[in-house]
Amino acid sequence: MDSLPTSVDTTLNRMPDRQVLDRAALHALLDEELIAHVSAVVRGQALTIPMAFARDGDGILLHLSTGAGTALRAGGDATPLTVSVCAVDALVYATTLYDSSMNYRSAVIHGVPEALHGSAKEAALAVIADKLMPGRAAEVPENSRRELAGTLVLRVPITTVSMKARAGDPSESDRLDDGAWAGLLPAVRTWGAPVTASFTPAGIASPPSVTGRSSG
């Protein structure tokens, strides 16, 4: 198993059996989810911004406006960031509320960001776009110079990470004779049927980048 980098600060003390050290499991979570919550301490205040992201090898690509990027990086280019990603896989119904839980996977990643420029920035935007809307880049015009200027892309190396997960049945309690149902309610995410914008000319069908995602 290819193990994840850890530190004293990212090692679990409570329920250490839930710590995940498998790099492939982290990559699967990051490739599945679309939104990350990015945090930093700016001028003595905690700041958290949700944003689209994609994994690039052992780094996280963050897509944000230059305005949001200015706020996030107000502490300087060396300001460390924390990137949090979580997936809920099921609600866990136990025979008591106390023992009820969720099956989940979560990762908290720490690293110092690097702003990307030029061809590296354009390549990173292509990676993010292909994760969110696979194939869409081939269906629309390339980014203009103005659009690129208004967009900031940061790459955060996965320097240290704390990943946790819970899976399986609810824990058994001392009140199994109460007759309450116990089990799992799986969480399933699907995309609905496409809704065409009002200004789209008649006769233009949903492209492959949409139909490939849609379950409708």
C-alpha cells in the first residue's frame, strides 16, 4: 500500500481505527467530489471559501476568481492552506440515537499553495473543466485572455493529510430488544434531465458533455 504523508498534528487520537492511510483511497475521494472548503488564517481571522477543485497527481488544483484569491492570499504567498473534502455514503440508523451515525469519507489536506501562470495555468484549468464537465472544453470556445486574467488557479501540494472513514453496519447497543429498525440508508447522487437555457436557439440538442453526465 502506498501510504499517505502524516504528521503529529494529523494522526488521529480518537478512534484511530478510522484513519485511512491508503493513497488510492484519498485519490478516489478527491476524484469523486466537486467542492472543497479551503481555509486560511488571514489578518488574524479564520477564512473559509468553498470552491471547485480537481486532483492533479499529488496536488490539489483550486479554481477561484482573482478577487477571492486576493483575500485568501492576503497573508502572503507562503500562507499555508487547509483543504477539506467530505463525502457522505450513508445514514447509519442504530437502535438508539446515541449510536446512530453516518458512513463517510473525509480528508483534511495541508499545504502551501503555488499560483499557476501561463501554459501551466491553462493546463490546470483544462484538468478542472474535464473533471466537472468531461468533454465540454471541445464544445465551446477557448478561454479568452480577459477570462484567464480574471481567474486564479492555485496548486496545493498534499504535504500532510488526515483522512478518516466509517463504513458498515451500526454498532450494536444494549437495547436490541426495543424492536427498533436498524440499518443503512445509502446516499446516491445523480444528475437529472438537462434543462435548456431560454436563449439557446431551437434545434440545438444537449451535447455529449451533458448527456454523458445526465441520468434523465
